[in-house]
Amino acid sequence: MTAGESGIVESDWADSTDITVNWGDMDSLGHVNHSVFARWMETSRMKFFSDIGIMNLYESSNIGPILAKIEVDYKAPVIFPDVVNCKTSVSRIGRSSFDMAYVIRSSNQENKIVAVGKVVCVLIDYTSGKPVEIPDTLRKSILGIKE
Amino acid sequence: MTAGESGIVESDWADSTDITVNWGDMDSLGHVNHSVFARWMETSRMKFFSDIGIMNLYESSNIGPILAKIEVDYKAPVIFPDVVNCKTSVSRIGRSSFDMAYVIRSSNQENKIVAVGKVVCVLIDYTSGKPVEIPDTLRKSILGIKE
Amino acid sequence: MTAGESGIVESDWADSTDITVNWGDMDSLGHVNHSVFARWMETSRMKFFSDIGIMNLYESSNIGPILAKIEVDYKAPVIFPDVVNCKTSVSRIGRSSFDMAYVIRSSNQENKIVAVGKVVCVLIDYTSGKPVEIPDTLRKSILGIKE
Amino acid sequence: MTAGESGIVESDWADSTDITVNWGDMDSLGHVNHSVFARWMETSRMKFFSDIGIMNLYESSNIGPILAKIEVDYKAPVIFPDVVNCKTSVSRIGRSSFDMAYVIRSSNQENKIVAVGKVVCVLIDYTSGKPVEIPDTLRKSILGIKE
């Protein structure tokens, strides 16, 4: 997957978050550790989840998303100090699962793309542990359909 | 505070935990980041809390400990690969608060002490946010008094 | 990719590392944060890199591996306290890149597989930033060929 | 130590850094893990070190600071999403060591102080491992004396 392959045009990203790089995010190779990129994607994802009310659903019905899979393609190293920008959008929606695409840019490197990523989320009933169909209201929120 | 000043003899530590050092725990200076030592102390503390039933109290009554203060004295750097050993004990118990002492050793450095630490915990009612007196049962558990 | 698809039989894993779960590895959903699995894979990978002398190559010639891509499939949550086991092996070797497969098991869950993963590494000249052909000596080490 | 006891007036802080809270900074108690506060202090410290040229000294002469001790007093929990502000200044300078004071505020809590901290740094010769006297040029930089 490349940034282009995400098929998402700039104006269509559902969330855009600026995140400060901490000095301690760097590992002994002198650049930000690869696992930190996954945390940045998560921060953007959780903001989106909050926006579309998925966390409210979890609290009221014990139905919520789990992360089934993550993929990250590293394009360029990130070095402290920097502020990265992480954008995310739902790139596919199925019966009980959906994919999200991510692009991370470095403000210190003229907004160059430093990584692109993808996750697969599955909506499950935390009581039974089984996948459940995405409710219509949530589906509309995910797709950005205003009523 | 030094290890000696903790006043705790080897046999009296309430918890002893071996913890694997991850490569990513090292920062760009090539040794384990200072904040990771605080995580190791926490792992040992949480094992102790589980042992004395403090987490059960939290779940049944919404009364639980908060960390009010931490101090860590760094004695020697830790480098991957290594397994550290972290020991902890309650070193002071008051009306609603208690102190815990810590000592961390490196197995790759012949069990040399790499850090000593101390925390202050306060028992609070999570509903009111106010400190509460440590219940007698918990006090006895903390002091290791078997009935 | 599933664990089975890795095509690696139990005896053929090149590195096997037991890693202590820290309490602070858990996030606010009450299980180990997904990014920590990537750190465990890295710990196993760095042990393997050290074993085959790839870090010596980096120090003597400024040629070393970069992580181009990571994929993790999450199979089951991990909860503190636990000790996980992470195994890795090279699953493909090309001209200047190679893939590594991973399997992570939970000792508290009867060694159940909690995640499988894959990374793509590229050998680059850190001076030019360009990929370089994997030297024969390193290739033999990676393939486990003893001379 | 309280924020007031730091004896540093608002205009005299040497570094002020805004840091984005990541969702994954929260632990299973639902607020930012205590060890993350130490990382924020480090980010502010490293920016200050860069400003006063201490990292250049390290690269040119192998003389640099080590962290000998850290203390953090926790005043209030931090919850995602938030942006914290961390300020630091040198609060004492000795022959080969110096102290730094820290104050951390939450922008989501009307800039309320959520923690205050202190570290002791020692300047050492990384070759011999021994403390060295703080050079006059560095001393002047630390004290903010412009020539």
C-alpha cells in the first residue's frame, strides 16, 4: 500500500491530529522507534471513534471495536524535535468490520510523508466475544452521513 | 535515599519480580530510558497490590491507592539484553498513606544495584476524591500480618 | 497471514525469547496495548540480529537493516501478569531485503498464540541511504549455514 | 516540593513546551500513566539542553550530563485528549552538578498544575565515567548569561 493507493483525497480525511514528538520516542538508532508510529495512528483513530460516538456505544451496550490487524509502511525516519500530523479515514466498511487508512507527515521535513498505515477493526460484543453487525446509526456516522 | 537507607533487609522484601529488558526500552543515548525504571517499579508494586488484595478493595468499594510521589536514584545504566530484578516493600504506613521502597538489580551486571526508588501512595475514595483511612484488614495485609 | 501460513515448523524458529509483561503495558481498555506487540517482535529481532552479526556489520561498515514494513495480526488479548514468548525467523531472503515471521504466545493462556506478525527489512548503506546487496557472509548467517 | 517552592517566577522558566497526549499514554486505570510525566519532563529538558549547547559539548568532547535523580509530585490526573505544557529551569548549579525544576499544566483543565518535578543532573566524562567541573562557557549558558 502507498499513500496514493489509499484512494483518499486530502479533503476527505475524517481526522487530522498534530502530535508532539517526545525525545524519549527515539530509540538507540537515533530516530523515533517504529512502534511509536502505531501509537500515533491510535491517537488519531481514538479521536475519530470519539467523534462518531463509537465509545458511547461501547459504554451503553458493551459493543465495541477491536483491532484485528495493523500494517505500517515506513517511508522516512522521524527525529526529535518534530511535530507529526496523522490523518485517518475509513477506507472500507463491511458487515461487522471496517478498514482505516493512515498517513503520517513530518512538519520538520516540509510535511513529507514518513509513513502510511492501515488497520482492520472488527465490531464485537464484549460479552460473547463474537463479531456483531455494525448498527445502522454507527454505519451512517462512519460514512459521515448527516441526517 | 540510598539502598542502605531503605532499611529493608534482603529477606524482608514483599515482592521480587524478574523483568525482561526490551530492546526498545533503550533511548538514543544507548541505554534504558530513565522512565522505564518507573514502569519496572510499578510492575512490582502492582504484583504486591494484587497479593494483598488492594485491587479487590478497589473493585468492591471504589477505594484505591493513588501515586502521590515518586523518587528514583539512578546508580548505573542498563543495556539490552538484560533481565532486571525489582524488589519492593512498604517502608512506612500512616493513617491514609504509605511509602514503598524499591531496589532494582541487573542480572547482566552480577546483580549490581542499578537504581533505588521510593513512592508515596495515598488511599482515596474515588467517588469523593478524598483520602480515606486505611481499613484494618488492608493494614494487616500490608504489614504481612496473617490471621 | 496466519501462524500456519508462516510455513515455519516449531524447531526452525531462529530465536525464541521470553518477555515479562509490565503492568504499564496495558492501556485503558485493560489489556496490553497493540503497539507493545511490535516492541516484543523487535526484542526478538534484535537478539537474532546480534546472533548473526548484523550489528557488527553496522558498526564496521555503516551498512545495516532498516524496517520497511510491519504487519501484526492480533489473535487474543494479553493481560498482566503474564510472560509472553516471541519467536522469529527469516521467511524470505532477496537481493537487498528479507522478510521475518513472528509468533507470540501467552504462557498464562497455555501458550496460546496471541499474535502473528511479519516485517520486511532492507539492508541499506547509511551513508548513501541506498539499498545494498546482502553480503555473502551475512546471507549465510541469515540462512543459518555454518562453514 | 510544591510548585511554589520551586521559587521560579513564570517569566523565568527557561523552556516551555506544549506536548500532545497520546491515547496510549493512558493505562488501565483510565488516566495517563505516571511514567509518561517523566518523559514529558525529559522532552522539555532536552530542548533546553539543545538550546544551551550541552549536546554539542557531548559530541565534541565526550562530556555530557547524566540523570542522577528524579522526583515527581502528582497533583491531578491527565486524561486523553489533552495537550500538556511542561516548563523547566535550572534551580541550582554546583561544581559538577545542577538541579532542574519542572511544572506541568493541563490545557484541558484550565492550565491547572497536574505535576511538579525535579531532577539532579551530573556532568560526567563519558570516557572515564567521572564527574567533571562544569566548564565556564556552559555555566554561563545554563545561567542565561549572554556575552
